[in-house]
Amino acid sequence: MSSASRYDYQFDPDDDSTPAQICRLVGSEKRVLELGCAAGAMSVVLTRHYQCQLIGLEADPAAAEAARAQGIDARVADLESPDWAAGLADAAFDAILAADVLEHLHDPLACLRQLRRLLSPRGHLIVSVPNIAHSGVLAALLCDAFPYRDTGLLDRTHVHFFTRDSLRQMLLQAGFAVTQASTADTGPHHPEFAAYWDALPPPLRQHLAGNPAGRAYQIIMRATPSDAVADPRPEPPTAAQAAWLRTWGQIPFAEIDALNGQLNALREALQTAATERDQLAERLDAMQRSRSWRWTAFLRRGRG
């Protein structure tokens, strides 16, 4: 897969996919800065469907060229560089979009702080990140695995991982107040983690499926500039999350261990029976090939 096409895709602006939700949050006829525009999938929808004026920044020159081929003002910029915002006017944008970008940066907080000065006082920032608390990731960890892949929640180029609360806290530290939060849900089971999910004991799998935080594949937040002092304390669990956490003690682990013990005993008994069967089959075969068996064949026929 080429770097230019790795994150290229198409979507219906009216569906419930993550990019469609994000574009609706941006709105119509806005001055937009899109970080990590890639080949321009969302850029095209924002400029053509929502009539926005858009500047896209992309680290990959090939992807930026693909976006320019679609009429997008795509510029090559490395968000890890301290001067990546050179040439962009302060307070110039009504909306800044960072969709699946922050997880690729070594210092996402520094990037967010630069975005604040580029955003107009009444503008808004839209951010989306993968949810590391997804139940598929938890299933993989319980199986002693953390399977990096080319794309997905565990994309091998991700260097930061976020939950809903950790993203909220970082936005507060950067001088933003979260005004809207939503998720793109896949449910606890996702093909990316199917092998690990299926390997869990059914009661544990059933319990993880009830985790409210584990259903979200991506987290989407909308924020506005704020001068409020950031509170470093984590946000308490939601009522649903707290209720789920209290049910951990109700998982019948002792019963699971007892059933697993019975299952192992049955497997051993089955293996022993299979061994005895094979031994008896060998003895019968040897007997049927013996001289005495052949010489007494007429007696067995007569008795039959």
C-alpha cells in the first residue's frame, strides 16, 4: 500500500461514519484548516458539499499532490516541526480539523497550543482520535498481545494513545473547552481483534461486552478557545461506567476454574481412551494376521 493511498477513502456526507460526522461539525461556508488532509477525502466533501474555503496540511508530498489534483489547496508541512504554522495568519480560521492526527505526533499538546492562535475567537476545533479503551484492545491485552497493524486502532505509526478523558484533559491544557463529545461505535467486537475476542472465556467476553467505554472505536470532540484554568484531576466515571465497574465481582471466576478443570479432565480421559483404542486395534490387526487365525477360519464360519 503506497503512502499516498494508505488513508484515502470515500464516504457519504449524509451517513453516520466518522468522517461524515466530523464534516457536519465543521459546517458550511467556513474558513477551514485541515491537518493531515492526506489525499483529500474530507477536503473534497468540505469544499464541494459544504462550500468551505479550505487549506490542507499534509506531511506526505505524494498525498498532498493527490489532494491538489482534486483542486484542494494542500501544502506540505511537518506538524512535528516547530515552524509548521509559518505562513498561516493568526485567527484566520473558523474551524480547524485534526481528524486522526494527534495520535501520530510525539508532542500533540504543542501542536494544539499552536492551533489556538490560528483559530478565530468564535471558531471551533474538531478532533478525532482512536479509542485505546476499546474492548477489542482490552481483549488483546488479556491475551498478552498488542498487535500493531498498517491501519486501525493499533496503526504502527501511532505514538500517542487516547481515551475520552485523556483527550479532554489535553484539550483543556492547550486552552480549549470541550463543547461537544461523541463517539463512532463499532460495539465491543471488531474484526481487527476477532482472534483475541474469541479466545476469551465466554463469561469474561460477555462482561467486557457491557463496558460502556469499550464500544467506541473513535472519539470525536468539538472545542472552543477558553481561558479557564485546566483542572488536572481526571473526570470521574460516568454513571454507566461506574455501574459496570461494580459488576466485576459478579463474574463467577471460581465456577469458570472448576469447569475448566472438568474440561481438562475430560480431555485427558478422552486421550487415554483414544490411546487404548489404538492399542486394541493394533492387537486385533496382529491377531487377524496370525497363522492360528487363518487356520481356524473354517470353524468361525461354521459357528457363524
